[in-house]
Amino acid sequence: MKAIKETNFQFPGQTNFYKGKVRDVYTISNQFMAMVVTDRISAFDVVLPEAIPYKGQVLNQIAAKFLEATKDIVPNWVLAVPDEMVTIGRICEPFKVEMVIRGYLAGHAWREYTAGKRSVCGVSLPEGLKENDKLPEPIITPTTKAAVGHDEDISREDILAQGIVSIKDYEQLEAYTRALYQRGTEIAASRGLILVDTKYEFGKVGDQIYLIDEIHTPDSSRYFYAEGYQERQDNGTAQKQLSKEFVRKWLIENDFQGKVGQVVPVMTPEIIESISERYIELYEQITGDQFVKNEAEDIYTRIKSNIQECLRSLS
């Protein structure tokens, strides 16, 4: 299958188009949002030059499954999933923070810890931790949601002091975040996985808070295999994981962290295929379903037709 790097549709009633790092988002009649999850891949807030076959399908289908599985905790933005790569939902005013929650010391938090920091986003961390150790309890380490460039760590205190989110709403976001992480942890455990850390985004319509964007996908979350986790920790060996972290590590090993002057290493067909396979592996592992590749000859026509038909039914 040819990877879908970008779309450029025109729909009746289209009032806006936004191209994100991974998603192409169409606003229809200022009422609905049609989100196409492309096969683009980003790391260190940089969109990499090559797209990954089936990545968009994997992300959209995992997100749809988990949004459905958590709507009893918090309502979400989804109205329909008319295509393997498309979600259509209500337009929400997004909060300008992303709620990151961590149950283990990994990724960005570990990089901060090894740099000598014992506090992440205002949350204190104990001495003597090793990479991938389980934290005494999950911690929330929010980031600002940047329109362009890098998201930045921010503390709860600064969010409230700067008036980015009201205290009433922020306390509700924290409660939703902890409940969602607990549900995600339970589902992961039932599949032999550990949900290491993840992020949630929320928006508002009137006074109602909605969960928006994607959840519990390899782009927004980090998973370890539960079997052998403790043994690997005791031996000081790397954890077997399913997340986008392996892409970041490959980039770091090839001298790229998104800094000025750095060049993305060549993404060979072998690298692209291996990333695609890892995404499919996570889909099957976390959902328990076999991944069915949609190999339509003209995927653009399929996506556009499915969106149009869905919008007609919603209008």
C-alpha cells in the first residue's frame, strides 16, 4: 500500500482546513470536524520526510476503540468513524495544555532525571531511581500545547497562576486524567502490557468538557511488555516496548533530536517497513484483534467518499 502523506480535499460547506503534524483536519459548516489520520510520523516535534504505511489506520482504529471504551468516564468528541483513517466529531474549544501522566520513569522524564533534575513540572521525584522504574504513584506532568514548535513542560501552579485553565476545570482535568490512565492500565494489563505513560487532550463546548484527539495509541503512549519487566529491571537491560520511543532512539543514535542544524537521517525502506510492522504489532497486542490492512487501490477516493457520505447523514 502507498502511504498517505497528505490530503487536499474540498468538501461542501468546508470552512477551514488545518494540517497538523500527523492529521489533516477539515472543518465543515463550523459544526463538524473531519480528521484524517495520515501516515505522516513526527518525532521531537519534527515531521519526518517519509510516511509509514498503515500508521494512520493503526492510530485511528486504536483511538476509536479506546474512546468508545472510556466514554463512561468522560464524554468524547467523536460522532462517527466512517473510514479506517477518519474520525468525524464535534468542534470543541481545546484547553491549551496537554495532560501527560506517567506511571514509570521513562522517555522525557528519564532524560530530565539523568540531567540531574529531581522535579518534573513541579512534581518531585525521589533519588535512586533507574530508567523505567515504576514510580511510587502516577504523576501528572502537563505541557503547554504549542501551535508551532515544541510543547513545553509547565507546572500545575504555573497553569493556574497564568490563568491558562481555571482551577475548577483543571481539577476536573486531573480527575479525568487519573481515571483514564487507570482504565488504560487495566486494559493494557489484560493484554500483557504495561501502560507506562500517556497524554490526554481535552476541549470544551459551553460548560461541558470533552476528551478530544486520540488516546492510548503508540503516538500518545508508551507500552512495555509485562512479561519479563521486573527481570529486565533487575538485570539493567532495556525494556521490550511498543511505542514511538524506538523511533526517537534511532534518531538520537543518528545525531538527530530536532535541534537547529541537525539533519534527519536517511529513512531506508527497511527502516520504514520495520516502523510499520511495530505499529501493526502494537495494534494487535493492545486490541487483541487481527489488523486488517485496507489496501484499496484508490485510497484518496475512498476516504473522500466516506467522509462525504457521513457528513450527509449527520447534517
